[in-house]
Amino acid sequence: MKRFAVLTPFEGDLPFVARHPDDGAKVAAALQAWRPDWRFDTWQVSAGQWPADLSSYDGIVITGSPASVHDDRPWIAELLQRLREQHARGTPMLGLCFGHQAIATALGGRVVHSPRGLRVGTVTTPLAHTPVWMQPARPSITLYAAHDEQVAVPPPGAQVLGGDADCAVGAYTLGQHILALQYHPEFDSAFMRDLLDAMAPKLGEAALARGRAQVAQGVDAGLVWGWVAQFFEQAMAAQARA
């Protein structure tokens, strides 16, 4: 049985979040649809919750947050240090949105404000590279988006898998053990509708209407979680051989 730590850095005052499963439950449900025997423990790192031994897990998932990787918070500094330690061990890791940015920041990349400002809706990412675990292969993927910062420079040695005109680093890998995605395969349409309602004052009428129209369309979350399961299996096998 494989065990994964889901590190959730969520913080902020968004009351609607309580109506939905937390991010750890979202990740567990999505991956257990592909690998029912995998098990997941959730640690709310933004509240100071950490496993006694992170290296005891077969893999790590770092989820999203309204926080910025540039914020001066003790838990962010600790998260970045722990990511560096697990990278050195070759621990398989998946970063989603804030997690994608945190891995880049920890390992020498650079995160900046999105040139388009806050993006809430969907984004289609053309893929320039499709590793062997991306089966069935696709030329692009569409996922839910909710971010106002993004990776401008990936970590040294990373391979950018794809991006669009407004976010060139939409996904990257590093070695055989790190996968990072700017977007949100863990979100569903109900969560996104509530998020759009909550963010309406910041978005303005045009962006809100565009976001609602986008969320009404389908996304490729199921496909991407199948890829993630295959990525973790390859990464765990590579770590076992090392």
C-alpha cells in the first residue's frame, strides 16, 4: 500500500470553502478513482501541522492557497525548506498552483504576478512535451484556473511541459520525481462557481461573465489525474532503483 502526504497551505477568509471537501479530500478522491489502494494523510501546513517524518511517505502533494510564496510567514519558509530536503532525497512530488510555485521558489525558480492579473475560470495549455506517463497522450489540456501569481522561471534543470501566451510555464517536471501544474485538476464545477461568486468584486463584470462561461464547459481533470497516477508510479519506481 502506498501512502501520500497532502500538504495543504490554504489560508484566508472564504466561507464558501466549508461547503466543499477540503483539498486533501479532493486529492484523495481523485487519485483513489485510479488507484483505490493508495492512502492519503492531510496536513494543514498553514496551521503548523506537519508529519513527524515526511520522508516516511511514498509521495507528497502540495495544493493551492490564496497565500503568496513571497509572504513572510514562518510556515512558508518551513515548507520551502522541507521541499528542498525532499527534492534532495528524490521523493516523488506533485505541486498544484501554490504548490507549483512553492516548488519553483524552493529550488531556484522565480514567481511573479500574472501579467493578466487575477485569472479565474479555465485555461487551455498546449503541451510541447509528453513524457511516457502521459498516456493517453493529448496535444493540450484544459483545467480550472484561479491565480494571480505564476512561475516565470522554472527551477534549473526543469523541463517545461507546456504553457500558453499568458503563462508560459503552465506545467513542468524536474528529474523523474517532480511534477508541477499551475492549474487545478482537484477542483470541480460547483467549487468554481462558488469561487467566482466570492471573487466577483475583484473580477469585474466582464471577467466574471467570462469565468462563468468557461466553468460551464468541460475540463480534462479525469485525464490529468490518470497521468498523475502514472507519474507517481514511474517516480516511485525510479526512487526504488536509485
